[in-house]
Amino acid sequence: MLNFDYYNPTHIVFGKDRLSELDQLVAKDAKVLITYGGGSVKRFGTLDKVKAALGDREVLEFGGIEPNPQFTTLMKAVEIVKSENIDFILAVGGGSVIDGTKFITQAASWDGDAEELLNFGFGGTPATNLTPFGTVLTLPATGSEMNMGAVVSHKGGKFVVMNMGAFPKFSVLDPELTFTLPETQVANGIVDTFIHTVEQYITFPVDARFQDRVAEGILQTLVEVGEQTLKNPEDYDARANLVWCATNALNGLIGAGVPQDWTTHMIGHEITAMFGIDHGKTLAIVQPAVWKIRKTQKHAKLLQYAERVWNLTEGDEDARIDAAIKKTVNFFESLGIKTKLSDYGIGADKIDLLIEGLELRGMTALSEDGTVTLDVSREILTEAL
Amino acid sequence: MLNFDYYNPTHIVFGKDRLSELDQLVAKDAKVLITYGGGSVKRFGTLDKVKAALGDREVLEFGGIEPNPQFTTLMKAVEIVKSENIDFILAVGGGSVIDGTKFITQAASWDGDAEELLNFGFGGTPATNLTPFGTVLTLPATGSEMNMGAVVSHKGGKFVVMNMGAFPKFSVLDPELTFTLPETQVANGIVDTFIHTVEQYITFPVDARFQDRVAEGILQTLVEVGEQTLKNPEDYDARANLVWCATNALNGLIGAGVPQDWTTHMIGHEITAMFGIDHGKTLAIVQPAVWKIRKTQKHAKLLQYAERVWNLTEGDEDARIDAAIKKTVNFFESLGIKTKLSDYGIGADKIDLLIEGLELRGMTALSEDGTVTLDVSREILTEAL
């Protein structure tokens, strides 16, 4: 097992009918800014319930945070936080709204040019004294509700923004608030959770048995409840299991003490940035190709994955690994998610463009051992055609 | 899945050679009280390393916290915290030292009679403004290093003492610090971890798939590394897996959103209080008997346990459950832990005394559904003879 630090102070408030507890979770005298995305939290009444729970507090609203939240949009909210002396921000939405809110609170406390905050990556920004924030989650996918990371889009690129002070103070996870999600967003969320898990699991073995078992538990659960929660969105337990898995897939638990490989996310970000394909859908394209191209490096963990997640225990090892990759692809497709670039009309002629994007953002030594060069990324993208 | 709150702000500092980081983890100007137990932390040099890492800080020591820490012992440390204006307490030891330190910090901040703090049980004490504390763990077993609960002994009874402010600020978990433990303490710790896990797992199903998989992952890991880490105490990875499992077995993760049954612990506490048998050893006596007597109520989860932890998938369901209980007993005995009261010379004539103790402490409606009355506890103890 590798050395690690694990720290996660977010208070999770999970279950049915928990929204009314916002009254206890937010300070009585706080001036609150509610951040949200499109109209769905209005249309389905979540925003009204949140405001009702906040009672007499002075509440301002900032809507319109888009999927893949844009720096320029978020800066408008930063102005409000500063000019209105906001005490508490409440993000109501999915990963984009929560990620955006993490950036808002950092930029609002930052005296310099906020664009600088995009350049610190996994090392974390130096912003301090962040305005505290909580979340009401409406989309299980990114895990942002229980971590301190965000991804912000700017000038055609995606930027990782982290800060140890940017954990939500609390996150209300009521699975019923997600029942009204469109099927495609639920499917994207299942894939996103699946890929978060395998990017911290399918690398090379370091004898981290607890972490492996937890990762496998998330994957097994997703396979068990994936189709069920798509077909029966109001099946509470199926959705509750998805929501809790999505949170645990990226709260630091399964990644503690193990190597990680974020190649699929990094290449996926380029595809989203250039072609506007949903984040989750890009992951389903890239991940199987990564495994095929990196089968040697990932042999031991792919074999473990085949055995423990897909119960493939007999026959030639390579054949088992191939079967596990095939089962993964079939699982994504059973959720209505395509798994090839060509399914989106993207041909070999676009690969140069994607490679240029990776180069521009310094993504030239990806993976658990830094050996996914631009040439390897080209192989991966070619495999994904 | 049941509704739940999950909150755990302890910073885990895990791995080799982490003790020197105490210098960053404790405030530079803090006046520190180090709490510890017997002489082993002195004998094996851990205390010296801790003091070296604390550098120029003013450091006081309080040793002699015994296994099953006594109220009267702990109150002597409370006096020091108060009279010396201690800013930070550093517990160096296992569960007893850490539990004791949690009580010390609560009692030191409590204006009333400290004995009152023993009476709040799982509801939590009303003590506030606790002196912050951290831990350096030397014994993987109780999980106390990442939770806010303690058990304190007083006048022949054991009392649960909880407080939301009593999470350690940090816990340094260096598996190498546990290499010098006597074999029997390691074996006790393995059993303690195992029982913590099953008391949150083997109840009745509520479709909490993630929690079940994590619990099963801990149990599988303990079965895999148990004998190995006893026989080869300096096998780093085996010990690291035990340490991290012990922490995760009682940090709230596997118990979130599921029923819990602490019958085995409660009956075990009586056996320890009356006969002085190690905590872990009492659990290995009681748990198999609980399962045998409560086979009907726990049928579904015992069957799942048989299948997923012990790979018992064929034949009659009751036979599979019996086989799983037998395998559990064999596992404890493979660690050198006895599993019957009679192994300790305790006969049927002592059961009345134990039942009186349970009654005295109000343990008259135990288990996940409150139906383990004193009569059922008597059946369990008779089965355990």
C-alpha cells in the first residue's frame, strides 16, 4: 500500500425528506446565495422547497451555470458574492453547479486576477478564507458533493481547480430529488461513476485490499442497479444505491494509497471541449480503448477486475481480460451510451486536432506511470474510432 | 436504505515514516499533553520519536492509562489539562488510550461532576469546547482513531461516551509502529475489527449495497491477512491492510444507512467487567452464539455472508449458514482465540451474574430490533458455554 492522507469533512445528509433540515444546517443569520443551473430545479419545485426551508433568511439567486461551467459565467456570481457580502452559498444542482460554486468561492476570496486560479491543477489553489458553501444534489455523477475538486471551462480548455478549503460544509443527498432527471443524464452519471472508480482501481497492484474491495463493490453495485434505475426512476432503493456509489467513487476513499490513472478523463475532456459531447459519454468512448492499448501495463488489475466484477474465472488470462472489456462495453451500451467516436460522426481526420489540444494543455505524460505520451494517446484515439 | 448522516473530519496520516509530520500537524505554540498506557511506547521508542517530532514545544506526559480505561485514572489527567492549561492532547497508543483521551478532553471542559458524562450513552454528552487532540496509533483494533466514541470503565461497569466534538483532529497510522505488538493483542484486534464489521452488517437487508460490499471487503481482507500478519508481524502490506480495515470498520462508513446490532459488544462488556477477559476475546465467545440463537432473524444476511465472504453457494440454506458460522469459529481459533466461556473456566453457574449485570445497565432490549431480552441473552450465554 502506498502512503496516503485522507481527509474529508463534508457532512452528508442522506435520505428521504431531508431538505427541511437546511434550516438547521445553514446559520440563522446568514445571507445566502443559491446557485443553480438551468430551469429544472425551478420546474420540478426543488428551488421552492430549498427557499422554503431557508425561511426568513435573506436569499439571493444566481442561475444559469451551464454544463461544463464557464469561467465567464462564474465570474458574474463572484461579483454578487463580493458586492452583496454573501455569508453562505448553497449550490442546488449536479456536478457542474457544485464545481462552479467551488470556483466562485475561491475567486471571491482571491485578490488577484481570478484567471490565475485556473493554473494550479492538482496542487491546489492558494485561495484562503473561502465563503462556506453547502450543496443540494440533484444529479448523481461527479462526486463533487463530497470532495474539494472542480473542473472549470475557459477559452476552449478544461481546468482542474482544487483547494483544501473547498469541501462542501454539507451535502443533502435525497435520492427522490433525482427522480425527474432525463434518462440520458442518469445514464451519463452511471458511466461517470463507473469510470471514476476504474481510474483509481485498474492500474497496477500495490496490495491495497480494502480499497480494491470498495472499488469492486461500487462497480458491482452499478452493474446491479444501472438498468434498473434507468427503467424505474422512482425505485427509491435502486436510485439511493446509485447516489451513494457516485459520492463514494470520488470522495478520496478508493483512491487513498493506490496509484491512479486519469488518462480517460483527460482525453475525454478534450473531446468534450472540441465536440461538445457530454462528459460521461466521452468516458465510455475512451476507457475501453485505454484498456485495449494498455493491456500489458494493466494486466494484473484487469484480470482481477474480470474475476471479481464479472465473475470471469476460467480460461486463458488474456481471453478473460478481453471478455471483461467486452462486458464493460455492453454494460455502457445497455444504458444507451455509445462507445465509439464514429457513433458521433468523429473520424480519423479529427485525431490530430485532439492530440494538439492535449499537447497544448501539457497532457503529454498521462497514466499511472506517466508513459501515455501523445503517441500513445493517438493509439488510444485510433482504437476508439 | 435507511436515512443517515455521515460526518467524519479526522485527517488520516497513513504510512511509513509519518511521525515526523507531527511538527506540521500540531500548532507550533501548543502546550501538549501526551497520554499513553503502559511502558511499551517507551520500551519500543515510539514516545521518544513523538517527543522528538514535537521539537521545542512544551510537552507534559500522562502515562498509565490501563486497558478498559478507568474513570478514576482519567480524572488525574483531567486535572493536568485544567491546571496546566493544555492546548493539545496527543494520545499515543491503542483504543484504550484514545478512548481515555476522548473522555479526558470532555471532562476537562465540563463544569459539572464528570461522572455525569457517563450517563449519556449513544446520544452524546453535552460537553463543548473540547481541547483538541490527535492520535498516534500503536494497536489496530478499536477504530477509535477515526470516530468520536469511547468506552470508559467505572465501578464495575462499562459506559459509552460520545461527542460530536470528540473526533481526533488527526491520526497518524504507521503500520510499522505496530510491529512490536504481542501476538495476542494483534489477534484480539483482528477479532475486534471482524466483530465491529458484522455488528453493522449481519442484521436484516435494507438494500444498502455499497455498505454491504464494504463490510464484506473488510471481512474478506481480515480472513486473507489475519494469520499472515500474526505469523509475519513485519510483513508491511499485511499489517497495513489490517490497520486500514480496523479504522474503516468503525468510522461510520459501513454503519451508515443500515440497521446495527451491538448485542455481542454489550454482552462481551459484561464478561470483561466481571472476569477481566480481553475485550476481543469476549467477542469471539459471544458472536457465534448470537448467530446460532438469532438464526431466524438474521437468516438473509447470514446467507449473504456465507456466500460472499466464505464462498458457500451450494446446498441447503441452513446448512450454508451453519457452515459459515463454523468457518468463523475456525478463523478465530486459527488466530489462537478461544470461542467458548468454558475455555476460560466460566460455567453455567456464572450466567445469573452476567444477566444481573446486563439488567443493572439496562441492556434488556438489545439487537437490531430490540428483541434480545434478558431471556434471549441467557440463551446466548448458555449457547456460548
